[in-house]
Amino acid sequence: MIDTAVRLLPAADRAAVAWKNGGGVTREIAGFPQGAGMDTFQWRVSLAEVAADGPFSAFPGVERTLTMAEGDGMELTVAGVPHLVDTPYVPGDFAGDVPTDCRLLGGPVVNFNVMWRRDALPVPPSVAVVRGRLSLASPALVVALGTAGARVAGRPLGRYDAAHVTEACEVYAAGPTAVVSFPRRAA
């Protein structure tokens, strides 16, 4: 029997796509509505590989939560204000429609990104990085960020694998695992 309450999204199935501004590579984990483009998504979750200093793409009307998953970090300058991002697995929020520049601190980084349109989601998704056992409400997206992986409803996730959850279930995060919870109508 197939568990339709948990849809696995393996990291190996994701294609690398150039950033909107051409300055890096992103791998979409999930988005809503499914198949929406960069200008039409209501929410989007992805991993971005940042290999060089430079500007981030602008996303009018979009809020972002960025969590560094690999690397030494970076300094973001958001609307002229510097923000040090040098601790893995700590989510940070910023507006996607203000000028944002990046300076790498010691080489490439991989960032876990959650983006949502302000006018589409009056209640933003919550983003947390967890370890341990928890009961998860739905709808949610679970992404194993660390090498130790996770289990969702008994199903294993390796590094960067994800699971889209539509019913309550148990999660065991052996290593750092992102949990993105959405308002019920948005997933």
C-alpha cells in the first residue's frame, strides 16, 4: 500500500537551474502551485549553490527565509545593511524585493531557501531546523539538511532528500532537518 500522506522528494531527482539573475544554481525541492514559474509561484522551497560573490536575484512581492546548510558562510548586505550568515542551520528572514548582495567568507555555500508571495500567503510558512523526535502537523515539507538524515513516518531521508506531508505523522531527525509548515490552504 502506498502512503499518500507522505510524498518523497529525492535529492537525486532535482535538476540544477540557473538563478533568475544568472549568478548561481538552484535546485527546486517543491513549489505551489506545482509547475509554477519564478514569477507565478505562491511558495517555493529550494537549495541554492553559491560559488561566487555577487547580487541575489530580486523577487518583487516575495519574502524569504534563508538557512545556510554548507560552507563557511557569507555576508549579506540587504537594503544596505550587512548581515553575517556564518552559522549553519539558523534560519534568517529578509525581503526578496530589496537589493541584496553576497560576499562569501571562505568559499562556496549551499543555502536552504523558503520563499513566499506576501499577497498569496497572508500567514507565512514557519521554518525551523530541528533534531530529535517530533509529531508533525500538516501540511509541511521536511528536508534533511545534515548527513545523518531523518525518518518521516518511518521512511528514510538522506541528505537533502525531502518529504511533503499532508497528514500528521512522526519525524525523527537524526541530524539537522528543516521543517516548513504551511497554512492549510497553501499546500
